[in-house]
Amino acid sequence: MDPVALFTLQLLNALSLSALLFFIALGLTLIFGIMRVINFAHGAIYMLGAYVGVTTQTLTGSFALSLVLAPLAAALLGLAFERSALTRLYAREHSAFLLVTFGLALALTEAIRLAWGPDPRQAELPAALAGIVFVLDEPFPVYRLVLIGAGAAAALALWLLLHRTRLGLLMRAASQNAAMTAALGNDVAAVRAAVFALACGLAALGGALAAPLFTAYIGLGTSVIIDAFVIVMIGGMGSFVGTAVGSLLVGFAQTFGNFYFPELALGATYALMIAVLLLRPGGLFGREE
Amino acid sequence: MTPAAPRAVLAAIAVLAALGFVLPGYAVTLLTEAIILALFALSLDLLVGHARLVSFGHAGPWGFGAYVAAGLLLVLQLPLPVAALGAALATALVAVPVGWLCVRTTGVAFAMLSLAFAQLGYAVVFKWSAVTGGSDGLPGVPRGGGPLGLDWLATREGFHVLAALALAGAYLIARGFTVSPLGRVAAAVRENEARAQALGYDPRRTRLAVFVLSYGLAGLAGGLYAGFARYVSPELFFWTVSGHVLVMVILGGAGTLVGPMIGAMALFFLEHQLSGLTESWGLALGIVFILVVIFAPRGLMGWIEDALRRGRRASRADP
Amino acid sequence: MPILDCRGLTRAWGALRAVDDVDLAVEAGETCAVIGPNGAGKSTLFAMIAGNLKKTAGRVLLDGEDVSALPAHRIAARGVARTFQITAVFPGLPAVENVRLGLQAHDPLRRRPIGGGAALARGAEEALHWLRRVGLADRAATPAGELAHGDQRLLEVAMALAQRPRLLMLDEPTQGMSVEETRRTVDLLGRLIAEEGVTVLLVEHDMEVVFALAPRVVVLHRGRKIADGPAAEVRADAGVQAAYLGGLD
């Protein structure tokens, strides 16, 4: 194959992987921004999105509907968990939050195993998305291009939400100074709940989008959560731009690394995360705490 | 904690060791594994409970110790106890530079750093096939007794006793540390870092001491596990292992040393018994874990201590 | 030779000079108070001396030795003890253990990772003695975090004195106390300082406290030292009056 075409295809592959990672990392960073904690359950939520997506599609035949129902289900679950469990922990130290979200990850993974069984589930892509296009005379799946578009659209939508809406204003204010935001008469508890639900919805949307590509299987969440951690730590916890850049870095490192340096790619991402955490503890685009 | 506690713990471990000669073979094997897990949880409690450094990377020293021991057993044909001790020492040695970097931070950043180092170990072991066997791992790890009539240690009962001895020794070391001058300083750094520093204690070096001790004991546990399973694989390094041992510590009662050991053994046997009976066992465990973190942060041991206190008060009121 | 000798201490945050070229020498046995309106740079000065904050310029000498570059624990080990403006104790540890940790700091066995029972027994005995001196002996087994606010501040004083410091730095020791508590605390501090013969550097808001404890007063205003002398003179100083009334430009 022509090296230029090969490189271009790898580039598109990397972008589509970055887009999927962006959905899950963005939620993590939103939650961190406002609550100063890491949500360990985010990978399991992503997995839930994949399963709900597949089932919706199997039952109704509509891929579009699966992209609505999966995030909706996850957002409701997130809301319920935030209201019932997390609110009790904001006064405690951060490790309690870390542990309780890890508990949710355990419980959710097992609940999914009970509900869907141990076998992987896959749904067919609708015909319109299942085709291939020719990029520099080489075939490339249309769906991967769709993913790139979806990632870009999500980035734009979130940016507008953060900078053009009242909720976004409150989210940014609360991430700067929650006590002051509350003192000014804003309902920070409601903002937290909204952010957690939104973040879960985003992760599940990513899962539903990923399902036709990777299938839904038990363990989908455990591998992807580590990638998301790496992204958020490198980009800067709580930073929108940092998350976008981090997603691209990890997406490219994995795609190109696996192709050109398969021995080193896996370790290099972790080494990069360690280096960033030590040299710039706030991440590349985060502020120092 | 009453001063009698260590003696009670050692007596309990002695009973566990003696059970190795009484129980049927498969039960002894189970009990041996439970003892190794108890040692693993004990080592993590030093970090999580005593120093309040929540590590999500304890699979790192566990896996590292296992691979070191496997290497010593496979390549150098060393006797089992020597391989396990070698694993502990090698892990403690590696923990010095790793810990030096990790203990610059606390809280979430520490959790993420410890996780990243463990995953780095996973990546190295997974990809460096020439040495580690890659994703296949290293099968057929021998249990050599070596000279000096140590062959008995390679038998089912002998290995069981060896594991119990290791647990007793590790408990004495961990307990001795927490009540020692340096251990008290570690508690002070946990409670208020700035205050401890103003008294003249170096917070980072104090945390490093706990880190190295904790990793060394986890390496010992991992080394024993390699001899137990006779097989090591990259999965030992995977982060879910770190999460699993963390659950054992929290459910048992972080900061009590005894609690995590009980938690590890209880969880291991419950898993073994219940996972066969009901499919929803894992879900129930997850929910119980969430409830314990929220409502009973002192875990099983906190519950036991409260019950004992109530009992003592009742007996005092009614002489 | 003064115990503490600060030369040209400066701390700048961007263009703002929180502490600006301050010289301050404290002789052995002296009690010296640093006063000034909010934002005068008192806490910044304190933090630089204690090694909690990097200096933009200037040096700190302890007994003639330059300690400017040392971290806080090394400075503490050289005999500087302090209390914090916002109460800092070990909340989960018993009161007696809080004080014992102060004593352990100069015990030769302080870094023993195992054993060391002799050091611990020595310390516990002596710690009780210190608790008695600040009137907290009956609360020895109580976790420090469960003590009343005023008692926690006294506990901090006991911890600092237990370090047997060359220099004791008190950061607003009566902060948050009632009038009655303040009066009792001032009496107690005055007595302890006299009995121990310890050198004291005091930051305080409450002028009553300052004039009751410190024969010498240093005034900071906008980061600069504007007065330094016997308390009575400083009290009468027109510039100081103006600074406190908000004038002086």
C-alpha cells in the first residue's frame, strides 16, 4: 500500500478513536472540575451505554433511537446515584468518593452481567453507515468518519453549553469556587447533580457509538477507564481544552504506536502520564491546585 | 486496640496453620490462598489505613514480587522461602524510587500515580515477551525445597505453614511499625502534614518509609502467590487486582491491620461459596461495598470493636 | 548574636510586594510582637521565617547560620517551634499523643521504625507534664479534634513548647477566643514564657494581648517595617497611629 495512503488511513483511525475516548474523558473532567474527584464508575457507565444501545437497536431496529435512550438511561442512573450516595460524601475526604464510585463500577458491571449475560452483544450498523468510502483509493469505513464528526459535534456542543448558557456559567463558577458560587445564592447541589448526570450521559453516548465497532462485552469498561484517566491526567483535570488535546494524544499514540512501535506503545502512554503528573501535577492545561 | 490483640492475632494464625494438617486437601489449598490474600491486604492497609494514601496500584508490587519469585524459582532453582524473601527485598528496593516519586503527592494524584506505575508494570510484562513470556505468562513455576531438608515446604502442608509463617511475620512487622516512633510520625503526617512538618518531621520521607514497607510486604505476598499458583501472568498487574484488594481492606476496616486480614479471608471464602450458589453475588458485593463506604467507614473491624465495647459496658453495669 | 536575624526579607507576588525589605533581629530571651493592619505582610513574614514560603530576596539567620534555603522541617529541627493562625493539631490522635510527638522530635530514637518503646514511654510521661502546665491534663486521652477551640489552641502551645524551641513563633494565639478565654490565655502564656525563658516572636491582632506579652513591638505596614522599639514608644508613634487609622500614604 502507498505509504501516504496508509498514513492517512491511520490518521483517520486515530481521529475516530480519539473521538470515542473524548466522550468518556470529557465526562470525567467535567466531574473533576466541579467536584474535585475522579469517577471510577465512568468506564462501567460507558459499558452500560454500549449494552443499552445494542438492545435498543435489536428491539426497535433504530440506531438513532439507541443514541437517545442509552445516554438517557445512564443520565438517570447517574442522577439517582449522585442524589442518593455522592451527596453524603462531599463533606468527607476525596478518597471516600473514589471508593464509592469504584463500588458503583463493581455493582454496575455485575448488574450488566446479570441482565445481559456473559456473552458479547453486537448490533448491525444501519445500511447508510455500514458502507465504505475510498480515501486516496483505499477503502475506509464510513462509520469511522461519522465518529470523527460526532466527536467534533460533541466538543462544539459542550463548548457552547459551557460558554453560552446559564448552566455552563454556573458550572464554570462552581469549578472556580463552589463556596462563593453557593454564597451568591446559586444551587450548587443542583449544578453538581446536573453535571454528574450530563457526564454519565456523555459516556453512555460514547458507549452506544462504540458498540457497533467494538461490540458490547463485560470488561469494555475496565480497559477504557484507564485510557480516560490517562487523558484527563495528561490534559489537566477539569480542563476542557486539555481533555480534547489529551484525547487526541492518546488516540494517536495508541493508533500509530500500535502500528509503528507495537512493543512500546502501551507503556509509553503510562510513562507519559507519570511524567505529566510529576512535572505538571495539574496537567498540561490544568491549573496547579 | 488492647495490648493483648497481637497475641490473639498470632494465636489465630497458628490455628490457621494447624488447620493445614486437619482439613482435606482441597480445603487446605483454599486456606493457603486466603492466607496469601490476607498478607496482601495487610500490606495495603499500611498505605490506605495508616498513612491514608489510597493506592489504586497495589497490583504493581504484587505482580512484581510474583515475577521476581517466579524468576528465582525457574532460573536459579532457589528454595521457596529464599525466593519469597528475595521477591520482598527486590520489591522494596524498586519501591524506593517509585515511592520517592509517588509520595510527592497525596489524595487523588497519589491514587492516579500509583495506578499508572502498576499499569506501566503491566505494559512492560505484557510486551517484553522474551523475558516475561508476554501475555502467556510463565507457567510451570517449580516449588523447590532446596537443600537443608526444606523439601517439606514444597508439599501442600509445608507450603501452607510457610504462608502462615509469612503472614505472622508480616503482621508483627506491620504492627511493630505502626506503634514505633516512626510509625507514630506517619500517623501524625496523615492527620496534619503541615503540623507534623512544623514539629520537625519530613512528611515526604515519612510517607516513603510506609510506602517501601507496604510494597515490600506486597512483594512477599506476590512471591508466595507465584509459588502457590505455579504460574504468573500479566493479569497479576492489572488494575482490577488493585481494586479487589482495596475492597478487602475497606470492608475489613482500614487502619486496623487485623480488619483487612479478616476482610480478605472473609471475602475470599464468601466469593468461593456464594459465586457458585447465586449469580447476583458480585452485585450484592458491590452494593454492600458502597453502603460500607458511606455508612460504616470503619468497616467490619469498626463493627466488631463497637460490639466489644457494648459488651464490656454491659458486663460492667451488671457485675 | 541574635537568635533570629532576618536581613532584607522580601516576598513579591507579581508586582505586589507582600513583604518588602524587612530587617528583624530577635535577641535571646526577648519577646517581640509583629503587628500591623490586615494585609500588612505579617503572615507572609512568618511563613518565610518558618520555611513554608520561598523568599524573593533576603536571608534568615538562626544563631548566625543561614537557614534561608531550608525546608520547614529542617528549620523546626534547628529549634524553631510555631503555632498556626488556623488551629493545627492532629485531630484523630489523643491530646497527650499530640504533645508527645512534639517531644519525640528531638529524641534520638525518633526515627526507629520498630520498637523504640523506651522513647515512647519517656515521651508519654513528659507529655502529661506539659498538658498539666496548660491545664489540659484531664483531657489527655481525648482526641485533639474533639477539644474545644480554645483548648486546641492551648494544646498547640503545649506541643510547640514540648519541642524545647530556641525560638517560639506564635501566630495570633488568641484568635477566635472569647474575652474571658483571651485574658486567661494571655496570663498563661506570660507565665509559661517567663518560666521557660524562651525567645518569642508573636503575631497578634489584639493590641491588649500584644502590650500584655511583648515589651518590644515591630509594626509592618504594606510589607514595610515602619516602627520597631519598646511597646510604649511604638504605641505613641504618630506614624503607627496613622497606619492603624488607615492614613499614611
